[in-house]
Amino acid sequence: MCPACILTIGGGLLIARKLGINDVLAIGLIIIFFSITADIILRKINKGKVFFPYQRIVVSIILLILVALLFRFVQYL
């Protein structure tokens, strides 16, 4: 990720905290953003076509599972 993206995400989480929005909701919104971005990139790679049916949904679920596993194992560190 680029430094500007990291600062933007951190700033977004900070603003969400100041507004009283739960971190889980803010992280969920970030996951949705990244899944849509990943889907667009995959479509550009494949010249505007999907690699497999329901690609956007599958990419979103995979990212959600990866983040859930990350949070599960990070709490033990």
C-alpha cells in the first residue's frame, strides 16, 4: 500500500472514533472498499470480464474471512 493510502485509512478511523462509530463498522467499510477495488483490478486484468461467476461476492467474503482470522490470531500476540 502507498503511504497516502495508509494515512487516509488511519485518518478515517480517527474521524470515525471521534464521531463515536465503532471500529468494527469502520473496518468493515474499509473491507468493502478494498473488495470493490480488488474486483475492479481483477476485471481490468481480464479485459473487463470476470474470472469466475460471483467474483465480487467471493472476493468480499475472502477479504472478510482473512481480516477475521487476522483479528483472531492478533489477540493472542
